[in-house]
Amino acid sequence: MSKQTEPSIAFVHGMITDAITAVVINAQAGLQLLRAQSPDLEKVRQTLNNIANDGKRAGDIVVRTRAHMKKVAAADDAADP
């Protein structure tokens, strides 16, 4: 692995970690909302939408990273004599 890719890996790691952390925080908030004597179902719905969006964001990051890695590998293969 080149020194050039290390910052990129750290950046992607941070993006994925942020998205997964958001999923966990929103899930905990949703559970807390449901514990109320009369849960506000609109807030629960919004929280579940946030969870879905954050999960999709994490998945998109993984898909884009994988596609980028394939491009880099193909370019490296083409550059090797």
C-alpha cells in the first residue's frame, strides 16, 4: 500500500464510522421514544427514516470505495510492464 492511499483509507474509514455511529445513535433514540408512556409515533417514524438513510449512506460509501479500488487496481495492472 502506498503512502498516497493511507489518507484516503483513513478518510473512508471515518466516513463509514460516522454513518454507522449515526445508525446506532438513532436506534437508541428510537428505542427511548418507544419507552414513553404515549410514544410520539411521528418522531419514531422520523427516527426510523434517519436509520434507513444512515444505513444507505454507509452502504453507498462501501460500494463507491470498492469501485474506486477496482479502478486503482486496474490502472496499476495496466501500468505494470
